[in-house]
Amino acid sequence: MAIAIIWLVLGVLVLFSIGYLTYSRYLAQFVELDDSNETPAHKYEDGQEYVPAKKPVLLGHHYSSIAGGAPIVGPITAGVIWGWIPALLWIAIGNPLLGATHDFISLSSSLRHEGKSIGHIIGEYVGERGKNMLLWFAFLTIILVVAVFAYVVGVVFEKYPSAATASILYIALAVVFGVYLYQLNLPFGPGTVIFVIGVFASVFVGQQYPLELSATTWVPIILVYAFIASVLPVWTLLQPRDYLSSFLLYAGVGGALLAVIVGTIGGWLDIGAITPTQPLTVNISGYNGFWGVTDQPLFPLLFITIACGTISGFHSLVSSGTTSKQLNKESDARVIGYGGMLGEGLLATLALASVALVGKVVEGGGVGQALPNFATGGGIMLTTFGIDPSFGAPFMALVMVSFLLTSTDTALRLGRYMFEEIVGTPETEVESVASNRYFNAGLQCVIAYALVASGTWSDLWPLFGGANQLLAALALLTATVWLANWDRSKQLLSTGVPMALMTFVTILGLLYLALYQNIWLKFVQGSSMSLGSALSAGVQTVIALVLVGLALSLVKIGYQNITSVGSEPGGAPVTDGGESDD
């Protein structure tokens, strides 16, 4: 019996709604959000990094920045390997309990620490050593993010050149919109209408004038763009671009999900080679067994594979790196932090529904599977509204690349912050150069390009997944340490349990990849390997083991801090200077 895709969507929507209406309200009270408090954006407004933003503008930036390619690639890959049931369950249950909690608490903790990063926060409570360990961890993760996303954007542009033209146009529109809002001080509402129309018009222009280049040609262009975007003041491009592109993203994700509902009632239209079906149904297996179709264990690899669709450490860098510096009032943190992550879960659900609808796997794995299935499946969904697949598929490709572009340059900006915190106050000429934002961003771009140009980009994806999930565990550890030092009466289960779960699962996953897939299968049982393959496997193994060791060391330091606080009298909130408020 065929299962209608609408049941996948409705199940997620119901659980997400319950989470937002109940658990997010509890968390907002738990961290004592109060609009009478002055946010860092107002307290330190500088026109560069600390800039108060209206809630819809900041939600657009935040959602665009956190929703990269991972919540598309991950769920599709997991759904194909182990079946749609385990993939859907992890998204539907894990997102509101773990991922949305992680994002909201990361934003709230930064809000209480002058908009500083999670590295600064944990350093305040456990010392300089713990701070530097976390900052280096985050900085290396950022470079992996920039490298992988830049390559994936290049792949999208090569396959859908119309999306490249449209992306260039809406970036130009965003610069003009920034001047319109912040320099000319013109009305926000009418400007939104005019420039959003311009963004959607760019889609049609892209159809007429596609920009055709190879993926390898696009990668350095994208990195140059990310470099420029990461050093400009946030009002120049980041805020207006993310706000405008959010309408494109809402239309793509929301439109496709609405099309599932309409399509369930009436089926999709008979356009071109598409055959009508009543209703839109799942065409992949629900469960392929514990070892899946690729002989990989569901536990723990499912949790690393889906990654950002459920929980992502990268989001803690966005929440504490750029979003907390732009929050207009404290109550906005609930819809932006918690609600934004639920929005990413809906994107992951849409990606899973797309591959379930298409019902086939494109050879090549990873990106090779995700791009055709997401764009093709999304295009099929949009035929419900009479949109031809020749337009619908490129449009959904543009939706995906919008996520990727914002994530790429936001990640580069966050990498700047991480490295500047590592250097601290420059005391030598070398430190002055290292903390310079142009040198800093340029260095990241060079390393990212070297990783992609080496031809081993596909090997970066599992490393990115492992590093990203461990970073989520460390962000939850930071939140738990903050709460323990703030008030001994605070319960630590909301952050402590997800932290313990993600630490355990991710370390197991990395050890499996390092010890079994690399050392055992490739070095011990492998009959012959090229020098390049051996070096690649060796580097992956070393990085995985270093990540595990770093994470365990930070967990130990954090645990010691929490237990020492619990054994001491008092428990007053700790301020940025490390002193009691009393």
C-alpha cells in the first residue's frame, strides 16, 4: 500500500508545532528573557558588527545562514541508505528537543555575554585553555564548511546556470536595498515590496540569460565573493541580502510543502513527461535494515549523516557570532533561535520528501544524489500549481543555492571572529597582521580552495559532519556550564542530556570512520592503495582522532567546573568580568 507523502509532512508539522508552543515557551522563561534589558546590538551599536535589526530581517539572515546544503544532502542520503522511517523520526523528534534547544540556548547565552562567541563564554568559566581549544575546534570546522559549501555552490551553478545569473542579480539588489534602508532611510514596507519583486524577477532573467561555467571555475569566484561579503559592514550586504533571499526561501520551502497538501488531494498535473498520480506517494523503502543498502550501521552513522536537519554545531557559531549582535529585543530570540531551527527541520523534511517522491538514486553519492533529487522532486511538487518542471526544477536549485551562499559568507565572517579571539589583543606585528580582517578572511579562503582543488572534497563531507556534530555537543556543554555558574537552582537536563547524547553518538561515529573504515578496511584488509588514497585515509583518521581527543578534554574540563560550582555556596550569576552581580 502506497503511503501519501503528506503524512510525512503533517507528522513533522504537528510535532514541531507542539515543540514551539510548549517547550520553546518554557525555555524562554527558563533563561528569563526580558525586553526591558538592553541587547548587545543597542549597547554596542557600531554600524559594523553590532547593528539592531527588525525581527523579520534578522530571522531572514539567521534562517538563510544556518540552512545550508547539509539539511538537504544529509536527509536524502540517510533516506536512501536506511529508509525514510528512521530518517524522518530523527528529524521529527530530535529537532525540537535537541537542535532547536541548542540554537536557542546558544543565542541566549551569547545575549547574556555581550554578544560574545561560545568560545569566549566557556573560557570565562573554565579558563583560557578551554577557550582556545574550543575556538581552534570551531575555526577548523569553519574552514571545512567554507570549502564544502563553496564546492557545492559551484556544482549547483554548473548544473543550473540560470540559478547563477539570478543569484548575482539578487546580490546586487541586496546592496542597493542596504543603501535604501540604512543610508537613505526610506520606508521599510514599500522597499520590501519593490525589492522582493525584483528578486523574483531575477529568476526569469536567469532563465533567459544563464551563465554557464564549470564548477571548478565557479569555486574561486564564490570564495572571492565570500571574502568581500565577510569583511563588509553587516548593513551593506549581509542583512539586506539575507532578508530578501528569505522570501525566496520561504516561497520555495513553503510552496513545495503546500504543494504536497494540494497534490495529495488532486495529484500533480500532466505536464511534459510527468504522469499524474493520485496522490503524491512515497516511492522508496521505509526501512532497509540496520546495515542499510551500503553495509553501514544505522547507529551511530544515521545521526552524523543527517546532521544539520536535526542538530548542527555550526548554528551555535551563527547564533553567538552574528545573530546575537543584531537582536533588537530579547523576546525575538524565541522565534529566531528556536523557530529558525524548526524551519531548517522543514527543509530537511522537504528534502526527504523529494527523494521519496522521485524514488530513484542518482549515481555519485552525496552531492550527486542530493542535487538532482531535491531539484527534480521539488519541481514535481510545484507542478501542482501548474508550474512547468523546466522552470520549477531550476527554481528549487536556486532555493538551495540561496541557502548555500549565505552560509558560506556567514561562515567566513564567523571564522574571522574565531581567529581574532584566538589572537586576542595584538602585541606584536605578526599578531596585528593575523587579526586583520582582510588577512584573516583571505587566509581562510586560500586554505578552503586548497582543500577543494586537491580533489578530495568528497572526503571532507564526513569530516565536516563529525566536526559539526561534536561542535554541537560542545556548544551544549558551554550552555550547561553557563547555567550551572549562573544559578545552582537551574536544572541542567535540557542542555545536559542532549550534550551527553551527541557526545556519545558522534564520538562513536568518528571512531567507526577512523578505526574501521579507514585503518581496518583500507590499511589492514586493503590489498593495494595508491599513495594519494593512503594519504587521504591517513589524514582523515588523524583529524577524526584529534577531534575526539579535543572533545573529551573539553567535556572533562566542563564537568569539573559544573561539579565544583555545585559543591560551593552561593551560585550568583556571573557577569562578563567573571564577578558576581551582587
